Amino acid sequence: MCGVRCAKYLLFVFNFFFWLSGLAVLGIGIWTKIDAGQFDSFLGYAGYSISAYILIAAGAFVAFVGFVGCCGAIRENRCMLGTFFVLLLLIFCAEAVAGILGFIYRDRVETEIKKELDDQILNKYGVANDVDLNNNIDVLQQRLKCCGGTNKYYDWMNSKWHKEQNPTKRVPLSCCIEGANTTSCYRDATYKEVHPKGCYTELKSYVDKHMILIGAIAAGISVIQLLGMVFACCLYCSVDD
């Protein structure tokens, strides 16, 4: 009887924190969509939208599973405990598959970034009559303090924006460092007042940091899930006896 009671309270406490972790993942998913999602147009099929929506869905699902586990533990209901175990196992397997796919396709992220960023800077910015696209490029360069794509600020000299629309300007205003003289920054051949780093390198670094954060969170939750399955099995067997 003492074993049943201990397992019961351990599982309840675990599920309370598991429920909180689900809410945390949900919040991180929303933050990822709002904060990092503004760069999604440069990431092609490897963008943040899918991963952000997965985090939001997973967070909500984990919170639901935590609630089921709490109810199963308090009521010592074998059916709910079994359901809780199966749901945890499904989440764990899904996370494992997602992690494996993320590792396999990690190089594709870099390819997509390079492809989308270079195409938008060289061929579309300022000439495609797309206000959102122009704004996305400007926000990217201002926030990450970068200029141009793979070849840094030199990309702008080879862009349609420069050749067809602004032959007297070397870079857009968003390339200029804070406090720079607008006129000289536009036209200075030495690029002294322009962000020295290319946006490809900075965006890739930004993505890598977010992916590491997401991976660490997933690993932490996986450990919690394994503990939850162990506690659920112990209580399930105790109730059965």
C-alpha cells in the first residue's frame, strides 16, 4: 500500500511539472513564431513557421497529457495510466524522429538560406514592387547588423536594385551603421560606414543558435518523459496488484 501511495504522489508531482513544461514549450513556440518568424522568408522550406507550429502543437499536447496523467495518478485509474503511458511514448517517438530528420537535413538549412537570401537581394529587392520583401531585407540588415548576402555588401553592386533603380547608390540605407552619414554611406566606395558582415553568415548563426535552444529543450523534455513512463508503469503495476 505504501508503494502504491508513493508511486501515486511521485507521478502526480511529476505530471504537475510536466504540465508546466508543456506550457513552457507552448510559450517558446509562440515566441519562436513572433521573434524568429520575421526571417522566415529567407529560409525557404526550412523556415521557422513549421518548427514554430510544431512547438505550439507539441506544447498544447504535452499540457493535455500532463493533465491526463494527474487525473490517472489521483484516481489510480489503470485505463488513464495506460493512456498516459501510450501518449508519452508517442510524443517521445515523434521527438526522436524529428531529431533524426533535423540532423539528416541540417545542411539543407544552409542551402535554403543562401538560395533565398541571394535571390531576394540580387533579383527582387527594390524592383519586384513587393513592399513586404523590401521591408524584410531592411529589417534583417538592421537587426543582425549585416549587409548583403553571401558576398557581403558587394552583392548590392551586382543587384538589380543598383543597376536598374539606383546606379548612384552602392547599398540601401539599412546597410548603414548607426549614426552614419546617409549620403556618404550610400556612395562611399570604401564602405567605411556600412555593416562589414554579410547577412548569410549572420542569419546562419542566428538559426544555429535557435536550433540549439530548441534541441536542448527537446532533450530535457525527453528525459522528463522517460521518468514519467517509469512512474506510470510502477503505479500501473502497483494498482494491478
